[in-house]
Amino acid sequence: MKKKSRLNKLIKFLLLLTFFLLLAFSVHITIKYLIGEPIFSNKIIESYLMNFCLGYVSYIVLLLSFKRRLESLGYIFMYTSFAKFICFFLIFKPYYSLDQNIDIGEFLTITVPYGLTLIAEIFFISKELKN
């Protein structure tokens, strides 16, 4: 029963994270289209995919740590956030720094999916803390 409950939570998070990131991605590329910017510029697809994967893995780690290490959950959350930052720094920073300037489009391409994923993680983990 316990494993089934955990699996249901993981599936629910996966589905909602997928929905919200797809919705945000659609809005994001629509806005880029409307302002005349190339819609798939700034590695937007890679950014959303990476945020999705890292967010889901982070949620799995937090959920698995929930019962055994509740007192350390905040630290685990900080470590997973730091790991995400390192991944983005290593993968996207070299590309965005080619012109020695990170413009608003590049910044939003990173922060919009990251922020939405972070909000989803916090929302789902806080629901677990209430139970």
C-alpha cells in the first residue's frame, strides 16, 4: 500500500508538471512569436526539458527522503536546487556567454521553467508535510 501511494504521488506530480510546463512553453513561444523573436531560440526546448527532468528527479529525491530524513528535508531541498544550478551553469552559461551578454530572452528562457518547476515541487512537498 505504501509503495502504491508513493507511486501515485509520483505519477500525479509527473502529469501536473508535464501539463504546467507544456502550458508555459506554449505561452512562452507564443509571446516570442508575437514580438517577432525566433520561437526556438536561446535553447528554449533544452531549458524546458532539463527543468522538467531535474524537477522530477528532485521531487523523487525529496519524496524518498520524506519519511526517513524529515528533519533534513530543507537541506536536501537546498542541495537539489544547488545541483540544478550547477547543471544550468555548466550547460547553458557557455552558450549564453558567447556574446558576453545575457539578454532578457535568455534570462527568461532559464527562469520561467525553473520557477514553475520550483513552485510545483514546493506545492507538492508542502501538501505532504500537511499530512
